[in-house]
Amino acid sequence: MTEPSILLEIADRVATVTLNRPDRLNAFDESMHAQFAQALDRIELDRAIRAVLLTGAGRAFCAGQDLAERQRGEGAVDLGATLDRFYNPLIRRLQRLERPVLCAVNGVAAGAGANLALACDIVLAARSASFIQAFCKVGLVPDSGGTFLLPRLVGTARAMGLALLGEPLPAEQAMAWGLIWRCVDDDQLLAEAHALAAHLAHQPTRSLGLTKRALHASADNSLDEQLDLERDLQREAGRTEDYREGVAAFLEKRQPVFKGR
Ligand code: T3D
């Protein structure tokens, strides 16, 4: 039996998704995309899952598109169609998922693999990891949201350098530039990522989901639009059980017990 190329483990309210093609540095082929989509179907439907952790098996996080798959068949593959079919829905689903998505970058993240990591809400990286906008090395354009996220995260000058040169950006530099949340020692990465995911899964995850929606919307909104959006989302958050619990726990000087409702 062939190994699944996506592993999904659900425990203690956290869904851990592991990219599992280590001999190809977890590069994406069609089957891996399909399995990832199935994992997301499951996660989206299961309200008991309150946080998601994405990581890679083996020495790399993800080397982007499996280039061997692009050599097969006759005639040129329509890469616009493959983005429409696979990468764009994946990035949209992760960003729209109203639960925190944590990424533990365990090694090199290249091409769409780098931008997949950056599309997650909180990115931890092993000190030995690096981020490579490898597209320019094979005659392509950054995709999977790279041209949207990079300039917003690190500014146009650094985004241009990363995208036009395709040089590896070490994890520590990525943290210093504000591309990722934190860089940790290699042997601590998974323990820290699981602890953070467990912490998030016990927080008022409805409001974290709404917060995520507000922060994503701010990229395109005026201040007026954003103030209106904050009003609408705060109204929604103010109707949650978790808000009532948070206030009660504060006043009763005890730890809150949030249910994600
Ligand atoms: O096509 C579409 O649908 C459009 C969408 C495109 C999205 C994209 O992601 S385009 C960009 C594709 N990715 C790349 O160009 C990265 C290619 N890989 C590399 O540059 C290097 O492998 C790394 C810098 C990531 C790591 O280098 P290193 O020296 O640590 O490892 P390696 O020796 O190059 O790779 C190890 C093995 O993995 C090797 O196979 P082998 O020789 O042991 O049999 C290598 O061929 C394989 N591998 C690595 N990346 C890919 C890959 N095989 C297929 N596709 C890959 N992307």
C-alpha cells in the first residue's frame, strides 16, 4: 500500500496536517493536493477542531510544485489552470478558515511551499529552515499569494529582492524582517508548535476567527471601512458564549473555560 501524502491527526482539539512526501521534499503533486483538500473538508466540518497545525515530514517543509509531474504528458500544461484548480483554493481555504492555522516550517520552504507557509496565521520555523522564492529559477512568477503577502509583510524592496533573486532567506533573517512570527531551535520546533497549537485551541476561537477575518480585510479597506467591519465583528463576538465566560471569569478572578462558541 502506498503511503498517504497527507497525514491528518486530530487530538485534543488540534488537527495536525503533515505534508508527507519526504523523498520529494514534500513537493505537491495532484494526489497530495487532493488529499490536502479532503483533510480541509474534514477540518471545516468538525467544529470540535479549534486549531490547525501544518508541518512537513523529513528534512524539508515543502519544495513547492513537483517539477517531475510537469515533465509528463504531451504539450504544455496550463499553469493558470493548475493554480485555479489546486493552489488558489488551498490558499483561500486556509485564509478563510475561521480557526487559527499555525505552520511549523521544519526545513526548506521553496516556491509554492514558501508561500503556503506564509499564508498561515502564525509561522514558527526551525533555525535551520529557509524560505526560497524559487519561481524565478525555473522561469515562473511567484504564486500561492506570494506577490500579495511578500510586499505586505516585508515591504516592496525586500519582496523584489526575494522574488527576483530567489536566494534562500534563513529563518532567523525571516524573523528579523517580520516575515514569520518566530524562529526556534530545530529540536524544539515540534514541541513548541504543539504547545502553541494546544494553547490556541483552548482560547475563544470564534473571536480569533473573526480577528483573522478583520486583519485580512484590512489589506484592502480604508480606515472607515475597517472601523465599520470592526463594529460588525465585535457585535458578533459580543454575542458568543466565550465572551460571557471571559467577562465572568475576569470578575470572579478565575481562569476562563472557553468552548469556541
Ligand atoms: O506547476 C504549476 O502548477 C504552477 C505552480 C508552481 C508552484 C511552484 O512551486 S514552482 C517552484 C517549484 N519548486 C522549485 O523550483 C524548487 C525546486 N527544488 C529546489 O530548488 C531544491 O530541491 C531545494 C532548494 C528545495 C532543496 O535543495 P537540496 O539541495 O536540499 O535538495 P535536492 O537535492 O535539490 O532535492 C532532494 C530531492 O528532492 C531530489 O531528488 P533526488 O535527486 O534525491 O532523486 C530533488 O530532485 C527532489 N526535489 C526537490 N524539489 C523538488 C523535487 N522533485 C520534484 N519537484 C520539486 N519541486
